[in-house]
Amino acid sequence: MHRYEKAVLEALRKKHPLSLDELAERSGVGRDGMLWAIENLSKERLVEVSRTESSEAILTDEGAHYAASGLPEARLLKRLKEGTVKVSAMQEPEEQIGFQWAKKNGLVKIVGGNIMLSEKGVTDTEEGIAAEKVLRQLSKDPASYGFLAKNSVEAISELSKRNLIRVRKRSRIKDVSITQRGISADLSGRADEGIGALTKSMIASGEWKGKSFKPYDVNVPVERRVGGRLHPLYRLMEKIRRSYISNGFLEVHGPVIDSAFWVFDALFQPQDHPARDAQDTFYLSGIDEAELGEKDYVRQIKNAHTKGWRYRWSLETAKEMVLRTHTTNVSAHYIYDVFSKIGEESASIATPLKFFSLGKVFRNENIDYRHLADFYMTDGIIIGKDLTLANLFDTILKLYGWLGTEIRFKPAYFPFVEPGVELYAYSNELKEWIEFGGAGLIRKEITGFRRKTMNVLAWGVAVERLMQIRPGCNVRSITELYGNSLEWTRGRGGMNECLL
């Protein structure tokens, strides 16, 4: 018997039951050693352990944010105390969340497109929203959950439904008693220390020889340890990257901040196109105008716009600096590099040439379950001879077959391809077809060559939307990918496993 076990039994023989603090003081054994000894003695039925069960509420990341800043509906009520607010003014995600919950709980009413306080809202503005009071109390004292669960049932229920709190059950040792078997156990023998951890020095010196080892029970419950994991979005991008490379593509890179010439003009997008509007594109100031490229190519693009779109093309507009709205600007650079070095009938180039890019893009979008203001996008191009839409469809199906769902192609218009198609895949989670990209054959106005022999297949895919499509990922809104929840990134609900 180990000396820790002996010390615990001797202390309990003098008095029992004892709490852990009392037992630690009487036995002289440290807390970890004492718990180890109690576990062993309990399995041998030499002691009995009495436990208390309790629950506590742990705030999620979103819950901790609201505990510090206030619930969105509470902040809305404070605004309404100063006057009405138009429904159309609720643009930010948290404003929309606050409006929906305030409306659901009868705190506001809508009159002529304006949001106003209801009678209940006036009262809660003065006294405070119950759910917010409970949330702040739990942030200070998670153990107060037991009391609040009985006395603030509605508030606790609402916080749970909104995933602002997570309930965790805890089992604690109340006291320890000695059994009759423990009282009659023989403690006169020599204490068996045993080796608990075999070290490198013990092995090198041979010190372990002739000594006993402490038994190790793999069934003893221990606290869960979670190692580091890659973020699911990063794993998704690596999966995309492997799919491209395994199909013979070379990864290429390009600027995130680029001129409108390469982001729009070189892709045959007219300068008065709605996508260039400040509502969709982030324009930058205080940056030197970019070098657009060879004068002959600039002249070629200018002529293509003037002839094709019949308007006066502006060099100054083309020089404007923007945050790229798609990674197709990288494709534009590489298409120019390739076609500036070869002739249409050149036999010296080994075709097809396959490139892909993967990176962040920026659009001034309203955030919802399918849109973000900054997100990841991947583009692919194939430059070769006698390429057709059939080659394009076959390539898309090969690259994204791992999505595990049906992919459809729908005719669509894009300025830089002709013909063009939109890519759709069915989401079992959302029960709808999700558009995840666009594709087509690059126009001759961009390449500068006729299509008799040399064509360019191109496509672009919104990366985050693939998580809504892939079965088993259970992503209803792409905003979930940026929630920074540790439980989520650790793979709860099979999140990481869906990308295997």
C-alpha cells in the first residue's frame, strides 16, 4: 500500500467523514496525491466518497461580448428613449439582431416605418431587461446558475436558445468516510512507493531495475485536454489547394491592392458598370497611381472598350486604386503575361497551361447568411488549344467533386466571358441550391486573339459558401466561420471531420 493511501486511512480511522480540506490537513498529503489515494481506496472499497452535483453557466464568446457591451435590444431601447428610429436604418448585424429580439419580446412597435417603444419597452428601459441582468450576473458568478435557473426561468431559457450561455455540470467530493473493510485493513507493512513516472535518467542509469511501478488505471475519469487544431476555414482552403495541385494546376499570386485597370478594365468590364460603384468597391486614397502595363496592351484594352461598349474610355479611371473585388485580377495579370510572350499559332508552348489563385477579396456588401464584406475566393484558368465548355464543365466537376453533392451549371452573363455560366450546388443543411461561383470562356477582347486555336477557360469560386454546401459541416450562415468559438474550432458537431 502506498504511503499516501496509508496516511488517508489513518486519518479517517481517527475521525470520519471528513471534507477534502479536513482530510488534507489531518493526513498531511498534498491535494493531488490525496485525490489519487482516494480514487484507489474507493475502488478497493476501503473508503466511500460522497459527492454533490451542481451546474454552472459558462458564457459563449458572443455571450461574453454582450455581457460587457449590453444586449443589442437593450442598446436599441436606449436609442429609442431619445426618439424613433427608422426600420431601414437597422443595417448593422447587431442592430438587426437587437430589433428582431425587441420585436419578438414586445418591447417595440412599428408605426409608419418607424420603430417606437411599446409600453413594455418603456418599463424595461427604466428597469432593465431581465435577460441582460441575468447574463451579467452569470459573467461574474457562473455558479449562480442554480439559483437563477429556478428564479429567472424565462431569462435563462432565452439565453440558452440564443447560444449566449452553455451549461456545464460539475461533480464535487463532499466528504470521505472509511468503510469497515478500511478499518480492518492491515497498515503495518512497509509502504510501497513504486515508480510513478519512468524518466530518461532512470532508464539510462538502470535505477528502475528491481523496483515496482504504481498501477495505472486508464479508466479513471480525467479532465478533457484539447490540443491545438487548424481552423476549419484554413483546412477548407488547403483542401481546395490540394484538389487543384493534384489536377496539374500551378498556384500563382497577385496584388490585393491593385489598379482598376487590372481589376475591371483588363476584364472587359465597362467603366460605368454598377460593380464599380463605391457601394460595391472599396476605393483607396493616398496611394501612388499604379503602372498599368505595356502601352500596347493598354491601347488594346482601350480599343476593346471603345469598340465593344461604345463609350469614351478614361485612363484616369483605370488608374484608380482599389481593394480587389475578386481574385480574377491575378488571372488577368497571368493571361497578359502568357499572351504577350507567345503568338496564337506558336508551337513552342506546351499546352494546356493551368493556373489557380486563392486569397482574400473585398466588397461593400450587407452581411447576411451568404454575404460578407471580406471573404476568400479562388480563381482558376486553363490556357490551351481547342478548349470548349465541355472541358470547362469536366474540370469543375473534377475539382469540386469532393463537395459530395450535385453540381449544376446555369447560363449567365459576365463581362469577361462568353459564353458564361453560374455554378450551383445543393445544400442539405439549407435545403436550397447555393450559387458558389461563375465560369466561362475568356473573351477575345481580353486575350487579343481569335479563338480558332487558343482559348482560355476561367472560373471563380466563393470559398466560404463551400462550407454551406459540404454535407456534415452544418454551416447555416457563413458568419459562423468568423465567430472565434473555441468549441466550434475544436470540432464540436463534426465540423473538422466534414473536411476530411
